[in-house]
Amino acid sequence: MQSRTSENGLAIRAENLRRHYKMGETLISAVDGVSLEVRAGEFIALLGSSGSGKSTLLNLIAGLDRPTSGNIFVNGRDLGAMTSEELARHRRETVGMVFQAFNLMPRMTLEENVELPLRLAEVSRTERAARVLEALERVGLTPRRRHRPSELSGGEQQRSALARALVNRPQILLADEPTGNLDSRNGNEIMRRISELNSHLGMTVVLVTHERALAERFAQRTVFLADGKILGADANLLAAGEDAEPASRVP
């Protein structure tokens, strides 16, 4: 999988990005003047406590929300200038999203859940079948494809959600607290899968988390947020272990 970029090898660029909300008479500055660059193929973690603005920033990158001011570019395209239809295409074709909640359709099989984005994109039946199989193989769930979500463990459900995010072959994976509903064993498994997408396929990954140990183990760089602002960034040395990648991945 090749990352498409249009400017100096950058997948994401934010310039003085702001997202403000009104709650009654109170102005909430969820994202407050953020400037950030993410290289194509980089794995970064957005680290901060609840209310720090990390999920709002992720939603702006995903095109789920629009900035109050400033600019957000993904693959060189200004998301703030896009129409609703263009943003929908951006979410279908450029980014894949995984959340803390699995968001699987309970009456559908795993195979049907993973196929759903392809149906919405009007991909042909033959192509859909090939892509679903490819996505399920990536997360190790091909034998479970006929099962419904209630027949899967929590870890398997989150891997199912990851397969659904991959089925449109995105260049960028956005993961918002993907281990939040999992025990440590299943959390490590989902993070190992996400890390492999970055190291083996060159997929750009933006992880939102409040767990510093998780960020330091898997991401190449950690960006710290508080009160909607970036406080700083660190390059991470990956933990030693059988699932760690060579230190050459760290910029």
C-alpha cells in the first residue's frame, strides 16, 4: 500500500487550527491554535487527558468536523474547503477509523460488517469479496467470518472493527482509544496489528490515547495535548520485545 502525498512527503498538516464550541454562554476551545505535521508512513500518538482536545483533532483530520479557523490539509488537500460530498469521499477513500466502541451491526455477520463500507462506496460484488477476505486475513479473523458480533470476544470485535476500517484500503488509519474496552492482552494484540500496518504497509497511523506507556511502546512520536494546545512532542524508543520493530523506525 502506497501513501499518496502532495506536499513534501506530508500526510497531514495543520496550521493554527481551532475548533470552538458554544455551551450556553460559555465558549469551549476544544482545539486552540494547533500546528502539526505528520509525515507519510509515520506512526504518531496524540496523548492527553480527557478534554485535552485529542479526539476533536482526530475528528478534524477525519473530516467528521470542520475547523472554526485555521487549516487542515490531508495529502495536500484542504479539508476546510471541501464540500460535504468531498468530505464523505475523503472518509471513504483516504482515512480508516477505529474507535473505542466497536460499532458493529449486531444482526450482521462479521463478513457483512466488514463489507458494509464497500456497499456504501458501490464497489462491485466480486471486488467486495476479495477486499473483505484481504481485510479479515490482515487481522487474523478469516475463520470467524460467518459469526455475528455476539459470538465474538471483545478482542475479536475490535479486530473486526479494524478490518472494516481497512477494507477501503486507506492511506491513513485514525485510532481513537482502540484499547479502551479491552483487557491488556487483547489491547496489546490490537496494537500489534496496528503497528504491523504501519511497519509492513507504510500506513500512516494517528493514535489517540491517554496511556503514555502505550504511546511510548508503539508510536514513533508522541504529541502531548492539554486544553486544546500542543505542549510538546517526543520521539519514542520502541520497547524491546518480539513484536517491536527495529530502532531505525524512530526518526
